[in-house]
Amino acid sequence: MDKIDRFIGDFAFLSNFFSSTIVVDGKKYSTVEHAYQAFKTESNSEREVIRGAATPGEAKKLGRSVTLRKDWETVKVDLMRKFIKQKFENPILREMLIATGEAKLIEGNSWNDRFWGVCRGAGQNWLGRVLEEVRHEIAAENYADAIVQLDDPE
């Protein structure tokens, strides 16, 4: 396969809404979406409300009304990268990501997100780009580990 253009079905694990606990600053977040939305603000009370949201959809909705941190536009991609990297430390999810091979990962959507994804053929697809970057890093680590094992005389 040369591209995955929707994060649904067999590829739902690529979505930020996929249930996969990550820990940020010592606190558990149910999904990457929960963490991403929570870190839009520097207010601990607003973060806690989002962290406790019952669903990633609720977390996203809550994230639209927080006191937006002043540096948000400059930190949001790096935060997403940090959260995605942590999500894929899970060995099962890690293998699933690697199994996508060299496929282009496109966060196709119908909700007009043209920054993180692609809607009606247009968008920057930052989520797909970050996922591909993390996949590449994992593959490089796996390759390096394999070389070390080959070099180990025992």
C-alpha cells in the first residue's frame, strides 16, 4: 500500500482519539487528544478539566474554549511530536506503526482540519508528517538494535 488516507478501521490506531494512555508531567491522559487539548493552556485547572474528559471528542470540545497559551502556535507541533512519540512507546502500537511500511500517512477528514490533516484534497497534514517521522525513528532504532545484536559475540 502506498498511502493510508483515513485513520479509521484497521488504521484507527493512528488517530489521536485512539485509546492509549500517555503520561505527561506525571499525569495520565487517556489519549493523545486529551493531552494535546490540555496543553493548549497553561492553566492547571483547565488542564485538569480536559484531562478528566470522558471522551477525546469532549476533550477536543473543551480545548476550544480554554485560555490559549501565548506561545501555542510555536509549540503545538513539538508538543504533538512529544505525545505521539510517547504513544508509540507501547510495543503493540509500535509494531502496528512499523507495519504501515513506507505508506504515506494522511489524516483525511471532513471537519475542515487543514493544519493537522487534509480535507477535500487540501491541507498541510502535520499529523501524518509527525507519524511518518516517528515511524522512521522507530525503524532506525530497530535497525540499530539489530546491528548491535549481530555484532554481539554471545
